[in-house]
Amino acid sequence: MEHNDIKKYILHCSLFMLICFLCLFGYIVYLQVIAAPDLLANPLNTRGNIATDVVRGSILDINGRELAVSHKAGERSYPYGEVMAPVTGYLGVEIGSDGIEAISGSDLTGQSQQLQQLGPIRQAFQSHRGNDVRLTIDADIQELAYEALGAYKGAVVVLDADTGAIIALVSKPSFDPSSVENNWQSMLAREDSPLLNRATQGLYPPGSTIKILIADAALDEKVTDLNEAFKCTGRLQIGNEYIGESHGAVHGDHVTLEDAVTYSCNVTFGTLAMRMHGDGLAAAFDRFGFSTPIDSEFHDSSCHLPKFKSLGDGDTAQVGIGQGETLVTPLRMAMLASAYVNKGTIMVPYLVDEVISPGGIVTKKASPQKWREVTTAQRADIISRFMEMVVLNGTGGAAAVPGVRVTGKTGTAENAAGADHGWFIGTAELPRRKIAFCIIAENSGGGGSVAAPIARQIITALKNR
């Protein structure tokens, strides 16, 4: 082998080794700089959870009540137990963490991202106690909503419509966070899924609650107006199939759009959905953000929407009455309702109000953010008026509270596995703020009889707070 050939092979080997080194160096930089925040926040990363020399900070409600507390390192108690579990989440050595325990884990342990990246050296700089995290949750309202659901499985979401602050986030059945690690396998095996946060991750057909979106879209697409009169004979024929009214109702020959929302007329909304076809429906659901992730502190399930353009008339009509393939979360439906009391604006929902150091200094403070403009202020006022009529004259009368403007929309979602789910979404204009809410009670039948009275209890409790 000639001398020049040997030099060439050495050069090739050197270049290969240099490339390998640069790849390894690049990957280390990626892990340490780019991927570090996600890796540190991963619920399965227990490194921060098991800091035995740090007393974990408390999780507090908006009024300072302790929702999770540690009196010494390595111990954690949850005074509200299963009532607050969907919010606080859990903390375990083997199972990781969830909820606020995961979302705010670095704050609760006083370990910033920079400190955690130092490894064992961080102990020289770290406080013996973590920060407290104050939430937007009101423990009294959370407890009231949990108890109001009674024996029903389901969820309750209450939002401050002006800011997006979450006042209550209930999921039932729930679990005791203090014993979740010991009972992990048995809870995973339970058919009623207590570990599922139904408020943010439960997916349900929306039933008639979706009709407020369909009404808005129909006006936007100009396939109807406020003066058109629909004829409701009790059923809508589509080919050889029919869509019927609840309990065999017949709404008559002069059903306006306001009447259709007030009395939840399936014939009208099935007709409107078919007039808009796939393009109009797809545009409406996209405009309201049902196909867009929420950039917030918690994980919410992606809504399941049909491929609108491929639907036939029958399936398109089903979309108009909230049945078929459409699946949504209770959080999304509370956000939908909030748009109509907030002039067409939906705010980003959030749970963490502030982070407080052991010395009492607020180191982080939430700043409400607009998520998107989903409709015009004029249409928001129109749909809000329709929703008010639902409470005053229609199916949502059980939500009425004297002295408060309450709006709503009931829903009954057909359930192939059992009795129908009952929905109620809406808003209330209270003296100090405007709220939006969503209640779903699984297998409860109509939303007006079970879900709407829960809304009344919540509104009454918040009226003077």
C-alpha cells in the first residue's frame, strides 16, 4: 500500500470520528438545552419528587386553603382528598406525578430548571423548603360541585369568562391522592376509570349543547337569518332515515332560530347543518378552536371531529344535533359558552395564579391571555339572548337564579352503552365577574333535570363572593 493511500485512509477515519463526536456533542446540547424543560416536566421523571432533603411547598386554593401540604420532607397529605384530586393530582416514587404536582413540580420543590441541571451540586444552592403554589380554584365551589353530582359520574368546569381562571374543575369518580400509589394496579383495573380527569380528558358527544355553535355558524354562513320560520312536524326525513324530536315534540310551522335554540328543535338544526355542508361545518368548528390544542398548563384530550367533507346528508344532520362522531371535552364546552358572555372572545384557561417563595415573595404571577376571537360581538349578543331564553322559557329553567342573568343550553347525548348523558352549559353575570360553566352527568337522562340544577347551586354560591 502506497504512502498516499495510508494518509487518505487516516484522513477518512479522522473525519468519520469527528462527525461521530459532533453528533454526540449535538445530542448532549439538545438534551441539556432544548429538551431539558420537557424532560424535567415529564410526570415519569421522579428525580425532583424524591428530593428527601426538601420540604415540598403547599398547593393552595385562591383563598389560601391548603389543598396539598408537607410538614416534613418525604411526606405529603391532601386535606380535600378525592374532591381536589383532579386538580392537585398525585405524587409517587414509582408512579411519577400528575396534575399540579406535575405541572408545578419544580416550583413546589424550589428547584428551578437551572438548579436541576447542576445535579448533586444544586444542594449547595437550594432552600430547605419549596415554594407554595396558589391556584385559581375556589375550594368551596369545588366541594359544592363535587357533592352536587351525587352518585353520577361526570364533570363540572367553572371558568371566569373575563380571565380564563378556572374556579372549579371536578371529575367523578375520583381517587384519594394520598393512597394512589399503594392502590395503583387496582385503580387501573377499575371500569369506572377514577384516574381519568373527565373534565379535561373525557370525550363525549355534545348533544344539543352544540346547537349554539351551529346557530352561530348558520348566521355566519348566511344559510338562514333571524326572520326565517322553519316547520317542525316532529321529525326530519333524510332519504329513508329520520331524525326525531325529543319525547316526540312537535314545534309547529313558525319556528324561528331563537325558538329552535330555546326549545332545542332537532329538525331546525339538522336542516341547518345540511345547508352548510362539510365546508361550512369544518370552518365553524375550526373557528371555535375545536381542532386546535389549548396552550395551557394541563393536558386536555384532542376533540374528535368527523371528516366533514366526506359525510352524507344523514351524518351531516347528526353533527347539527351533536350526535354522530363528534366528541368533545367538558372544558371545551365551558370555553364555548364563555365566548357568548365575553363578546366573542375566549381566554386561555389556567389554574396557577401565583408562586410564593418561602419568604412570602410572589415570584410568578399569572397574566390572563386571549386565546382567540371566535365570533363577532354582535353575534355573541344574539346567541347569548337565545341562551337566556333557554333559561327563562325553555329547557334550562332549573338553572334560573333570581337577580342574576343566567344563560344556558341543555343537551341530551345518546349513549350506546347505556342511558343518555345529561349536559348543561351556560353563563352567569354576577356582581363582580362573569362566569361560564359546563356540567355533564353521565347516564342521567336530560340535562335540564339533573345538570341545570347543579348550575343553579354554583351560581347561587358565587353570587355574593
